[in-house]
Amino acid sequence: MSWAPSAPYNDLPLLPPSVEVETREVLKLTVEARSAMASLDQAVRRMTNPRVLLNAIPLLEAQASSEIENIVTTADDLFRFAQDEGAATNPATKETLNYRAALFEGVALIRARPLSANTAIDVCTVVKSREMDVRKLPGTFIGNPATREAIYTPPMGEKVIRGLLSNWERFVHGSGDLDPLVSMAIAHYQFEAIHPFEDGNGRTGRILNVLMLMEVGLIAEPILYLSRYIIQNKDEYYRLLLAVTEGGAWTDWVLFMVEGVRQTALSTVQKIDQIQALQLETLESIRAVTGGANADLLAVLFEQPYCRIANVVQRCRVSRPTATKWLNDLQDAGVLVDVRAGRERLFINTRFFQLLVRADSAPPIGEPRLF
């Protein structure tokens, strides 16, 4: 078998890999990553309101995964328009919100039927906001845009691509001898190497990572913020993908992806601890403003960092004057900051917002990881 960067890789080897992937080092790291994911599961279970995380993490995942493809928007815009996507005017913000919608669509799909190539097509359709299918033309140019030198040319021909996707699908459901984290890493490489769509392959592939881990029960909800790890290590991500193609360097690739799961799970546990501490502080301010432990108001302030008066009226079942007074008093207490959005006032839980977007570092486990 030969591979050349400028030639369609129609001889992409089928899965599973023909070499031993679960080396001693890989297995050791999967144990650590599985332990981190168990800690994350426990942390989510102890949250009184898991929607705090479920609303935020998919949005941040959407931002990071889109940024990998040079679609850049701000977390501020994403949270501001999270409850009113139609009001967003920035194309990058709209496309990033599409990613979140595609993630949720994928979750709904795997809860109805097993993950498949059709799932990938449906997810990519939402990512791109137009009907997508396996490409029938050559793939997008992957290489140096200045010199037009190809780095990698994906397989070409609908029949070839569909055959490779069928093999990918069989591997996803028939790799029971491998740890699910290892399977996810292998399947992610293969999907990106197949590059089945004209556009949206990277974002679709990263959504499929989360769906695979959900389908095997390692996470119950899409709360693994793996794309932040990838964008923090973007050059290494692409280098290791290419190293598998060039020389079958599976071990380094799998270690990279499993370490990403480990770091991401532990940093999310840290974030949950910080959120809960901030909620306790905020609850004391709410007691002073409303005269009691108003759990509904606390939920409004943390389910989204941006809050409208109408949100409080609806959730807390109070009049608009009462809701306005509560929010003004919390602003005076330094808990909220208000901004104008047209004719509407938005109240921002700034400490919560800053906590969400801050990159926490996962504490090291075992020896340093070198890639």
C-alpha cells in the first residue's frame, strides 16, 4: 500500500488497525481517563440543577470546535443569543449556534437508534444548515493555501467513501475488545481521513466523539468539552492525525485523544466545584433581596449567564415590577451587571460568565504526558 499527499487515499486501511493499539502506556492512561470521567459523573449527579452545565458546556464546545475551523465568535455573543438564535446577525455566531443545534440533534438521534453513517449525515446537515450527503466530487483541498502543496487528499468516489463509512460504522459497534476511549480515538481518525462531506467534516467528527462516549454510557449528557483541549493543542492534533496516515503512528494519536478526555473531565469537575461555591454565595445575596432562599431565582441566574426580566417573571411566577426590583437590587449588590440590548435590559451574572469561559487546568496524574 502506498500513500501520496496529492493522490486520493482510496487505499485508506480498513478498521480495526492491523497493529497493537492498546499498549501498556495506552491502557494505563485509559484507566486514569475512565477514573476522571467517573469523577465527572459523580460531580454532575451532586448538582442540584444539572441544566446549569447542560446549557453552558455545549455552547462552549460549539465555540471551540468552530474556532478550530477558523469560525471565530465570542462567548459573549453566544450566550447573549443562546435563547434567541434568530436575533443573531453575525454569520460566525449563527454558524456556531448551528453546531450546538447539531450536537443536540445528534443526541436525540442516538437515543432513538444506534450511531451510524446516517447519523453523521444528519448532524452535518444541521452544522451546515443545508442538505448534506456523501460527496461525489473530490474533497476540499487540504494543504498549504499559499503554495497549493497538498498535505493530504481524502478518498474520492461515492462508492469508495460509502464503503469506508460502512467499515467505520461496523467498527464503532463491533470494537468491543477495545476500551471505548481507544475506539473513539481510532474512529475519529478514520472519519477525518475519510472526509466524507464537501464541508463540515471536522465539526461533525468532533460531535461524533461525544455521541460515541454517550452511546457506550461513559457520559449521560453532552458535557465533555473536548474541543477546548483540541484547540489548545491544534498543531499537535493535526500533526498526529497526519502521522497515523504517514506511518501508522496509532499509539501517539490514541494517547493524545485519551489524555484530552482525562484533562477535560477533570477540568469540568473543577468547574462544577467552582459553580457550586458561587451558587452558595449568590444564594446569600438572593436571601437578602427576596427574604428567602429563592431556588427559582437562583436557577434563572445560573441556567444562563444572561437573564431577562421576562425570565424571572415566568420562572418565579411574580409580577414584572417585583422581578425588576429583585434584579435591580442584585445589581446594586454587585451580583449582576445590566446592559441594553435594543429596548431590552439584559442582566449578566458576570462572575458566572467569567467562570464558564476561563480555561481551568486539570491536575496532573501520573507521569507527564509527552507527545
